[in-house]
Amino acid sequence: MSVSMTEKTCAEFSERLAAREPVPGGGGASAYVGALGTALCTMVCRFTEGKPAYAAHDESIRHTIAATDRIRRELLVLMDEDARAYAAVSAAYAIDRDDPRRADAIEAALHEAALPPYRIMVACARSLALLEELGDHVSRLLISDVACGAQLCRAALMSASLTLYANTTAMVDRKRACELEEECEELLEHWLPRADALADAAARAVRGRG
């Protein structure tokens, strides 16, 4: 890639995503969506920091700001890592079918391409945990942003899992494929219900039913 995905404007990224090109794809989009959800968590904390009503939670809020800033930057890096990894998969599949190196090249590329979506999932899970920790420590006016952050991170988590499966199902090394799939399934089973619960609680609070 000559230009990093993160260097593109929102319009340029969406146009590139819509193009008939192998990258960016679902993995990069998942990372971007996760970064947006994480950014909402940071924003909520920054509006809360220093408010007298939440002074008892200032230290925790500052910790969350630092942590979510790191996660957001990590997800942006993963946008490019996913694009590079899938470009390698595309290049491997483009090798002549009669070339004896083709099968090994595809397998190696699939192994590498499965890692960015898994890391995206882990990062989004960390963001969801931090969104959960906000609890009642934020203004009611910001609860809708907490809910939006949870829903975006949930979507990114689920979407990244599909990208991971797309790579693992094509692997010849079933042992490694199963290891990654099991870790992926554990993340989904643990975090999807928690993301739903967080978003539902926030939605009830916003609507005055919490």
C-alpha cells in the first residue's frame, strides 16, 4: 500500500472500501468502527473529568482516558495491518496454480491474515470493559454516547470475527485454525451479551426507564 488507510479522509476511506479492490475490506472497516466506539468512551470521560459531581472518580476517569487513547491508536494501526495481511493473501492466490510454491504461500498468508482481526476483537473487548466501568460515573446527558460506543464496539467485535473465520476456514493447518476459532468464540460468548446489556441499560436510562 502506498498510502496508509489512516491517512485517508472519511470520504476517501469509504470510497476505497466501496471500490472493486481487495483492500480495505471487512477487517479494516471493523477496526475503524471499533476505533470510533473507543473514541466515544474517551470523549465521555473527557467531558466528565474535573466535574465536581464526579470528583471521587477522577483518578479512574483519567486512567480510562489514557487506556482508550491507546486502544484507539492500536485499532487504527490494525486497519493498516489488516490491509497488508489481506493484500498478501490476494498476492498468494494470484500465483500460478502450477507453481509448487503456491500452496505454502497461501497457507502462510492466511496464518498472518487471521491475526489482525483477532487483535481487533481483543481491543474492542478491552474498550467494552472500560465502557462498563463508567457505570453511573457520567452525566445522564452522555449516557447515549456510552450506548453508542458499546454498540459500535460490539459491531466491530462481531465483524472482525467474520474476517477471522474467512481466513481460518481456508487454512490447511486445522490445529492452528481451531485454536484461533476457539479463542474467537470465547470472546464472542463473553462480550456480546455484556455489550448488549450495557447498551440496553444505557438506552433505558436515556429514555427515563432505568
